[in-house]
Amino acid sequence: MSIEIEVSDTELAVHLKGISGALAMKSHFTLPLADVAGAQVMAIDDAKTGEHMSAKFPGTRIPGVFWAGSFRSADSWQFWYVARADSVLVIDLEHEKYARLVLEVPDPQAEADKINAARS
């Protein structure tokens, strides 16, 4: 899994590298930093809003193993790119199609700190 996150004074960019983008059916996001409500590290079980996350359009899901793409929970769309991680980076969004991005990155705390510092 290869994800690169870039933060500027005005934008947050998430790039899924290699086959990652193909599996998720999306290879990058560029979002206004003003639409980022915050970033945090969560245990994978806490990040799930329940196994009832139904529609995956487009996306790939192997329960308990791999989530990649767009998923609909009870009240919102979420973008997931996670494979067997214990903890994940959760980026909460406002005024965007997705209410949150849930990403497996090598150091989720460092990425959350970087995003939150740019918002300050």
C-alpha cells in the first residue's frame, strides 16, 4: 500500500500510488484545506461505523482483509484504503462528497499532526 499525503497552506492532496489507485478506483484527492475538519489516529475497529457499510461504488472489499474505495455508511460516504492495519489515519471533511477519508499510512500520528498543524 502506497499513499503520499501533501499539505500546503490551502490544500490537502492524497495520492494513491501504483496499483493502490486501481483497486480503489480513484488515484488522488485534492481538497481545500478549509474543508478539512481535522485528522486523527483511530484503531481500525473504532474507525468502522459498523459492518453495515454497504454500497461500495466504486470499490473493493474483502471483509476483515481489505477495504478500498467509496463506501456508504448509514448517513454518509466514506473513502477507505486499508489492509489489515491496527490503526488508521482518519481525515474528517466538511462540504465534500466524502465525510471522511480512512487511510492506512506508515505513521498515522505523524500524518495527523502534519494535517492539523497546517489547519492552525
